[in-house]
Amino acid sequence: MTHLNIQINKSKYPLFIGVDNLHKIGELFHLYKFGSRVALIIDSNLKGNYTKRLVDSFLKNKISVSEIFISGGERNKNLNTIHQICRSINEQDIELPETILAFGGGVTADIAGFVANIFNDEIKYVQIPSSLIAQIESSISESAFLNVESKTNIISIPYKLHLVWCDIGLLRTLPTRELFSGLAYILRYSIVGNTDFFDFLEQHFDEIEDMDLDVLEEVVRRCCEVKMSLLNSRADSLIFQGLKFGTLIATALEEATNFSLFTPGEALIRGMLVESLSALRAGIFNNSDFEKFFNLLSRIKMALKVPEIDKKSLENRIKFKLKTQKLVLPFRIGEFSITKQFDENILFDSLKILKIKD
């Protein structure tokens, strides 16, 4: 069991990483005095044994439980879902929960965090992230984000996490597509973090693919530490902005397809590929580091070719984002530059690697 003390600015909370530890959560609630009433906001894909194990742990420790199941897709990360959950909590013929617990992926974490913030100031917020992306992304966070129609993360609200419980054993249930989606985010942390983490990933990539849980526990720990360091480095904008590497192209792809074609990791890996290639062609990215990055990216078994998509719509979204966002590009592993004005033609030329049909 790994125990990290997370501190992001003024926010502090414990993060535990272990294997097959869901049955201990009830005892932990008593230890941290999280109260005797908990509302579980659960990704509907987790109905069954894992949810039962979680609920049994609470009941064994005399903690009453209400269960609210939601769909974890990006399309449901909106104000309508928030309203439905708040109404469901309000309509239950019990006292309000003392703690809200998110059990699911990143979408579930955003939704539950939003609810915990707006429903009652005294409600505590706990996460049990079930996906690889959520274990390295949502677990180190200060804000919840919602989509508005086809625009990603337009609404944000700060929240305070009180505890994160990462059970690496939950990753056994991940479909192969979700595992490789998570690997895209790990790859980004390795390039924005430091060369040691990148080298570790190169050496242990096959073990990660084979779901070696001990190696995955170490990877999750390192990713969490990298993100905490980055979030505490806001004064050094070059370090902090590295978290945005790949997102300009990735969000344009998601929006152009109305969130229906790619997982977040599938969009991100394409975004990083196009942006790193653009950085190389613009003379920004060191050639030898680009080759190391591209070779590792290529080991993620994910078809990079984009199926049919409205190319003009995609290009228009990229043009708009270039006007409103800074493009964050690597010039070597662990170091980034912020480009306020970038030749859009280089980006569009680099998009050809995705083989988008005209």
C-alpha cells in the first residue's frame, strides 16, 4: 500500500494506492471521521461485484449508503446530470449525506465533485477512481469541469477533495481500449515530468501492457507525484503549461466528432502526435528526443488513422483555438515552450499523419 500526502496550494488530503483494497474503505471512513451517511455516485458500468464489495464495507461499519448510478460518457458531463443527481439526493427520505463518494472514471469524478461543491458546504468529497486515466488525472485535482453541448470543459468549479482511494485491482476490468487510452496520459506525464520517468516507462512498457499490478502501482504513484509538482508550479508557467501538451488538437477532434468517436486517451495521443510533429517541423522539438518520444508512442497499440470526419470543421475549430489558446510544444523531454503565434499551416500539414479524408 502506497500512501501519499497530497498538497496542492492550500488543499491537503491523503491518497492511498494499493491492490484489491475496496473492502477497507468503511474502516477508513471511521478513521477519518467522514460520518455515518454516504451517497455513492457510481458509473453504471460498475454495477455488480465491485459496487457490492464497496457497499458491504460501509454497511459492515454501520454507515448508511444511498446509490446513484450514472452513465460515465462525456456526453453526460453536463448540468442536466447535475440537476438529476441533486434532485435524487433531495428526494430521498433520509438525512442529507455527510460524504459524497465518486466511484468511476473521470466523468464520474467531475460530476460528483460538482455536486459535492454546490449541494452543501459541509459535505466531504471522496474519490475511488476506477479507470487508469482517473487514477492519474482526477485523483490530483482542484476543480470539476462540465461540457456545454459540443464544447469541452466550458464550466468549472473548485472543489475540495478529502481522500482518494486507488485500487489498482479495478484496472483488471478495463477493456483493452481503455487501458491504451490510459497509457496516452501516462506518456504525457513522462514527457512533461522528467527523463527518469520517461526512461522508467521505456523499460517497463511491456509489463504495463501485461497488467503487472506492481508496476502499475508504481506508475500511478509517479504520475500523481508529477501532476502534484506541476500544479504547485504555477509561478513557473512553462512547467505548469506542459499539462496542456496535446490538448488543443485533442479537444478539437473530440468536439468535431461530438464526443462520439474517441476515448479521451485516443484523442490525446493523436493530439500529442500532431503537436510534437509540428514542433519538430518548426525547429522547436529536439530531433533525438522526438524520435524517442515517437518510438514510445508507437508502442501503444492504437490505430492512429482517423475515420471519416468533417476535415473543414476540424480545421475551423483548430483555427479558433489558436486565436484563444496558447500552443504548448516540447523542445526536449521535460521542457516546453509556449507559442502565442504558430503557423497554422504547419499544424494542418502535420494533421496529414492521421490520414483524414478530404
